[in-house]
Amino acid sequence: MAVGNRGAKQATLAQLRAFAAVAEHLHFRDAAAAINMSQPALSGAVSALEEALGVQLLERTTRKVLLSPAGERIAARARAVLDAMGGLLEEAEAVRAPFTGILRLGVIPTVAPYLLPTVLGLFHRRYPRMDLQVHEEQTSSLLDGLAGGRLDLLLLAVPLGVPGVTELPVFDEDFVLLAPREHPLAGRRDIPREELRGLRLLLLDEGHCLRDQALDICREAGRPEGAAVTTTAAGLSTLVQLVAGGLGVTLLPRTALRLETARNEHLATGYFAEPAPSRRIALAMRTGTARQEEFRAIAAALREAVRPLPVWPAE
């Protein structure tokens, strides 16, 4: 297959693959072995690419191969083209044979430890022919990965409100108040949201969507916009330990409660009066992806799989 628009002499994918291998290994023999090509054929493909592009890509010496300045720039583009073609072939394979091949799933840190056992169990039972690859990242990084094709599907808190992204709701879950055992609200099951106005609240660092959700809940409860948050944490486990140490209270998703508070005698839980503050977890995909029916089926299966958890499957 030829790429480019320079008339009769066009770069081909085989030439790009040969050049990308040389750019990676900086050695013709190693590059040829890496892509299962003879060394003369590899050298000829790179020379043909240089002719088609009209630039020198390599500086050849008797001892080693170096990239020219043009080669440095074009090597990155060649890899991007090859990655895009690989993604195209994966999409085509998924259409021909649903629930097979690679699925790159992105998950936010406040979901991954608590939902992955359920997700992995579901794929093991229902989709054994899929090669599931999991990436734990914050929301902004996951959305960049989805838009750029690095990721196929996301599991995260919504709504996102991002153009070109379709959300497939999976479940809703309540937030609970986590406090030191001696705290006045510890053990209560009817806490009014208004109590959040004056509490010493501990939050995750900037960039975590759970931080933003907690602040939204506090604002709705009437907590002053500029109320100080003096202590933050990079992850929920650290946040819970800060609460156990008496530094304040925090909001914890119900799915995280058992894992994060097990066997810690210094912690107590409080539950909010109805309607309790909550969050929605969904799968997110690129709008119009060729695998959309496949992903919708996975979302439906996941809604059923989470029923044993302390959540409410989304309608």
C-alpha cells in the first residue's frame, strides 16, 4: 500500500516499516531480524523511501548507522503512521470477529482497585478471546488516550461533557463519610449534607475527579467556596490513613469502603440522609467507533456483574 502524494514515487507501508525498524535499532542486521526481512531487502526499502521522499534519512558509516536530522523527524511520523494502520487493522478484525483481539481499557485510580476484580472476572468468563490491557490514569490523561487512539474504552466517573465521547452508564454509588472513631458523626446513618459546611475535609490532590466531586457536594451543601483544604493525598489509601490519624474526615465511594477500611479500629463510617450524595460510573468510547455495538454489550454485561456490589446498576 502506497502513502503520500508525490506522483509515481510514493512511500509504501513496507518502506516505512523498514525505516522505523532501522531507526529503532540503528543496525541493519538487527532491524532486518526484528521485522523478519532480509538485510538486502531492508536496505533497498529504506533507499526507496529516501528516493520517494526526496530526503536523506540515514547517515551510513562502516561501523554504524545514524539518523540524519530529517530522519529524526520522519522516524516519529513513520511510527505514528504504522501505529494508526495497526489500529485500523485491529478495528477491522473486531468487526469481523467481535469480542476478540486487543482491548485497551483505561481506568481512573478511584475505581481501579475496587472494580477491576469484577471487570477481570467478567472478561475471563464472557470474553476469554479478548486480550484485555488495563491502564490506570487520571481522567484527563485517559481522555487524551481515547481521542488519540491509544485507548479503546474508559471506565470512569461521569458526566464528562466531552464532544466525540459517548458515555455508557454502568452504576451509581453513594458516598459515605469516613471519620475517626471518636468523631461526633461516627456511626450515624442520617447525616444531613449541611454538616459538611464546617467539617475539616481531607481531599485527593488536584487532577483527581473524586476531588472535584467532593467539592461539588460540599458546595451544594452550602460550604463556603473558599473554605481551606489544608491536607491532601495522592491516593485514597493515604487519605484514609490521614483520617485514621485524626487529621479530619473525607468522602469515600461505597465500593472503596471495605478494602480501604478493613481491620482499622481507628475509623468509623457515617451515612448521609436520603438522597445521599453519589457518583455515576460509566464506560466511555469514541462516538461512532466501529466497535460501538461490542462496547455496548460489554457495558450491559458489566451492569449485571456489579449487582453483588454496594451499588445501583444504571438504567
